[in-house]
Amino acid sequence: MEFTCGFYFLAYWKVCFFGIFMAPTDQVVWSANQNNPVGDNATLELTAEGDLVLTDVDGSMAWSTNTTGMSVVGMNLTDSGNLVLFDKNNATVWQSFDRPTDSLVLGQKLKVGRKLTPSAFASNSAGGLLSLSLTHLGLFAQIETDPPQVYFSVWINFPNTSHDSNYIEFIEGDLALFMNSTRNGSVLSGFDASAQYIKFESDGHLRSYQPDGSERGLGDDLLTPELGDCNYPMVCGKYGICNMDRQCSCPTSSDGKSYFKPVSVRDPKLGCVETVPLSCEASQFQTFLELNDTSYFTYYRDPQLTPDLANIEKESCRKACASNCSCTTAFFLNDSGSCYLLSQVFSLIYLEQTPSNSIALIKVQNTNEVPSLGNRKKSSILKVILLSCSVGSLIVLTIHYAVKNILALRRQEVDEVEEDYPEQLPGLPTRFTYDDLLAVTKGFSKKLGEGGFGSVFEGTLTDGTKVAVKRLDRARQIKKSSLVEVETIGNIHHVNLVRLIGICAEKFQRLLLVYEYMSNGSVDRWIFHKSKGSFVLDWKQRRKIIYDIVKGLNYLHEECRWKIVHMDIKPQNILLDENFNAKVADFGLSKMLDRDKNQAETTVRGTPSYMAPEWLSATITEKVDVYSFGVVVLEIVCGRKVFDSSQNEEDRYLLDVFKRKAEEGRLLDIVENTCEDQQLNRPHMVNMMRLAAWCLQGDFSKRPSMLMVIKVLDGVMQIPDDLGYEFSHHTLNIDARVGQKNVDFGPTISVLPSILSTPR
């Protein structure tokens, strides 16, 4: 068997990757930039410093071996398909075998702490969420929610020794188990001995393949003999029910109401969506679908899974889910009285031929109506309308002349926009007409909110998908530079960024942006003091919101082709979906930076209380987002606004109070006691406030990157002890530059820098 390496192109996505292929069929068995693709004319360079770097056409680094200064002198692709960087003694410095992506070839090891992950660019949309992980406890196939949902497991319990000596290895017909480098049986065995590689697929299956890699060469489906067809997380999509014949359907109600509908009538395997999304603000209109003999894939597969409640009755399980806003489905086991509460639900299993004691309790929204206004309020509104009509009749003539002038100016503005706007932005799925969005929003009848750039309205697409339509107030807000940013936002996709679905730009109409609908609104609705008896976020939910924000910002700063600085991070721009997953929204002020410049000069923009002190110099980096994030973290933890005019004068500005209480060693004094579990999580809250202080350092060079924040939250990095609590710094060195060294490309392949380009 022979291997080659080089660039490969995905025509559907129009993106490139650098990978290793199995000849002669060019089946990809490893990818350097698996989920971070590059465009045409990208280059792979072995630098003079010994680093193998994949650089996109715009100069941004997409991937690197991080081997600078490790005495690398050359690179080699071995006969077994291992890409190796070696030193002058021919010792391995770095190898691809240690960093598998979705496949293992013969002789390749999966070590403790490593995992296989399908590409996010696979046909199945769940590909980027799945993993096959080897931990010190065993081998686990799971969907990476928070917490992960395991659907296949092999309990191993490795000895507490080096990860390098504990692994599984793909040997002919076996996934062999090694403890302390000694063979100790097999994790999976008995499959086709002629298989050349195994691949963890985007549908959650682990399959072996013959040399040709085609369906003819497909060997065995390694997990299905134990799991069966219905125990895969996305076999029928979210909320889809899989029966023993592997037919998919949506949950139905005995009262004839339709609470769910298929994502696609033609393909039931894509799952189901709620007819009316869940809303915590309308919990009084919620009920439960009760599905008997309905189970879930994770109960018996995860050795660490314990029920949320035990030894209770079904009604208590139902009430526990009803009182927990993030709970979308409860599963109750009759025989044990166990109750499992889930915030994210994937495929369910109907056990029609083998009746089960498992009952699914699916929370549904009865109606999206809100309680009507009282008679008194209606009467007041009627009086206002009558008065407005009377006054309006006196100023009609004045408006007539004003409108003529406004229309003339507006006609000039929209002409400029239509001239600037291309016929179709390639990154956007849809370009809507104004009439389309007029119908989608029912004449812009339901306003969700309003800001400095315009208003947002609720709408429903023809397929039933709810959307938020943002109508910008002035056509001049979108010029050529802004359209480039719109195209960029349309091309980026991350679970913690609100997705831009489409756009409308027509002459004589305001520019309209269509975003995914976020049913629980913005974070500020949930973190600040609310009336007695209203729903309050617990500590686990607050921490998850913070973690979601971090992941979204890290993607913007580090993982996009351009470095994108949001510039207006605040609670109002963090939106929550039906499961309280947080997503960064509103890119109206964002700025794109070249990765080789790292900072830029721009006009002052943002919301004052959240703006970093370096705005005084109008020279910004992505660290302005880090500062704003620090303010938001404080607000989420403390439950109060950064500026509160109802407080005493010395307590109005949260950062001043934070500084004072930190010096007194009394940080918890500024936390609103609105949640019962706060007493149990006091140490975690203090640590989160210290993380906020790190992000708020007056000198931007002392603030962490969002990647460092992720490491702190993951417990693999410590917060520095020498934090300052003076959160403004007016003596910044604005001439400081963090540059990127330019390297001259040489023609050879060892110590001198070498370069490989994508197909042209």
C-alpha cells in the first residue's frame, strides 16, 4: 500500500485542505487543517526555523506543527502513511500519527487523551459534534454536548501511567489494546483482516475499508453489531424517533395537536423541529408529550452517567423538567424511579416490539401568544391613539413637505447602495426580495427590539423556520467596506455565533439582514435582578453562557481567515436559543484585521461602559473584545449592570466597586443573591471574577487571549497572581507592534524554507 500527501479540494464548499492519501484511489486518511479550510493558492512551507506552516492566500496561518526551534532539518512521508519531521540525528520531532483526525491506518495508535473526529465539512451536519475518544477510563463514542452524550463505550480503566504507553492500535482485523506498552486483548476484533484503514464517519459509525475506499471496498461496520441501527445520536435527527425498522418519524400527540414537524418531508432522517419554539418567558403555556416505550441512546452506554433524580415518581420527574428552563426533555424509568433531564435531545428510540419501562416526557409550547393587556392598559392606549390622531391632523401639511425632501435624499442613498451591492454574495445562502421579507414578517408587525442601527422583527420562512429580520434605518450604513464584512460574516459558521441566513438590498428599500431566531432573547433579560418568582439562571447556566461567549470570540479572533474584532460585546449582543446556548450577535461595528498586522486604527465605536481604555488612542486589537468580555463576565456573575444609577454614587460603577471589594478581600459582597446554588459555588464565582479582572487589565498586552481564557475554564491553565485592579491605563505604548516575520522562500526541502502550493 502506498501513500501520498498534498492538497485536496472540496468542490461543493470551494475549499482546500492539506492531507495524506492512500494510493491509488486518493482516499484521505489524515488532514492537517481538517476544520479550518484554505482557499486557492494557499501554501505549505517548511520554514528555516523548522516549522511546517499552512498559510492561506491572505497571509493568515491556518495550521502549524509548532516546531520552531526544535532543530528540524527535514520532512518525510513514510511507507506506512506517517508524515514525519526529523532532526539531524534522524530522530522524530513531530509526526502525524500522534495527531489522528478521523482515520487510523494499519499500525497507527490512538493514545489516551486523543480522539477521532469527523470533518465538519462532511455531508452530515452533526459531523463536527461527534468524537471517538480514548480516555483513562476507556473508549467512548459520543456527541460533544455539555455534558457529552455517550452512545458507545468500552470500559478499560487504564493504569495511571504515561499516556504514550496506553493506547489502542489498528492491527489487521483488530483494535488491539495496549497497557504499559503490553498487548492486553482487543477493544474491537473479528472484522475484515484485509482492511487497510478504519474511519470514524460523520453519521457516528466506525467503518473499516479495503484499499479502494469505495462502497465495494467497505469492510465492516464496527459498532452496529452491538448498538443496532437506532442507537446512533443522529440516525433520525433531533427529536426524530427511530423504530425497529429504522423508519423515522416525529413525536405526535394523542390530542391531535402538531407540536413537531419534519425538517424535510422528503427526508425524515433529518429530524424534527418544534412548531412553536420553547420560551421560558411563556412557560405557563408549556405542556408535555408523554411517549411510552421510548428510550434514549445514552442510558446504558455511559458508565459515568447517573440520573438527575432517583427514587421518585413520574409526576415529580415531569415537574423537575417543567421548573428547569434549560430542560427540554425528561426520561423516566419506571422500574428504578430514575429521572434524566436533558437540555439537548437527539434521536429517540421507540421499542415497539420489546416494550420498555422508559417514558419520554417532551416539553412543548402550547402557543406563542402572551397574556393580553388588562382593560385599564387598553383604555390608556386607546386614549393615546385618539390624542395622536387629533394632533396628527394638525401637522399633515408639514410632513408632506418634509417627506418630499427626505425621499429625494433617500433615493440618492439607495442608488449608491444598489450600485455597491453585488448581484449575489457567494457566502450567503439566500438573497431575499423586499416582498419576500414583507410576507415573512407579516408586514413587519412583530418587533423584537430596536437599537442604534435599526429595528428587529420576528418572521417565519415558508418552510416554517423562524427568523429575526433586522431592518437598517439608513441606506448609507452599508457601503462597500461594510458589504465585505457582511460577506465575511455570511461565510463563517460557528455554534456560538448567530447565523446570517440572508440579505435584501433593493432600490428604494432599507437594507435588511435575516438572522436565525433566538427564542430566549438577549442575556441581559436573564442576568439582572428580576421580579420575585421569575425564572433565575443557576450557576451552571451562567458559567455555560460565559463559556459559549468565549468559544464564539475565540473563533472570530483565531480561527477565521480574517481576524474579526466584534467591538461591541455587551449582554444585549449575546443571544440565547431555546436551550440557553449563548451566541454572539450584531456585527454592525465589527472590524476585520489582517493577521500580519494584528492591530488597526479606527474611529471610536462601541458602548461606553464596555469600551477598553486604549480606545483613547483609536488603535485597537482583538484585546478590546477581551476587555468588554471581562465586563460582561462581571455582570453575569454579580447579577448587576456595569452602571446602575439606582445605587449610591460610590457604587454606581461596577468596576469601581469591584476594585474596592477586591482590595478588601470581599468580592462576594457585590454578588446578587438570587439563586440557591450560589452558596455552594462561592469559590467558583470568586475564581470567575478573578478571570474577569485578568481580562480587564488596563494595559491590553497583559490581557489574555480568548484561547487562554478557554484553557483557564478547562482547568489546564492558571490565572496569574499579580493582577492589578486599576482597570484604566492612559500611558499605553501605541507604537508597539506585534509583527509577523517575513521569510524568503528557498528551493530546497530541508533546512532552507520550502513551499508547496494548492492546485491553481
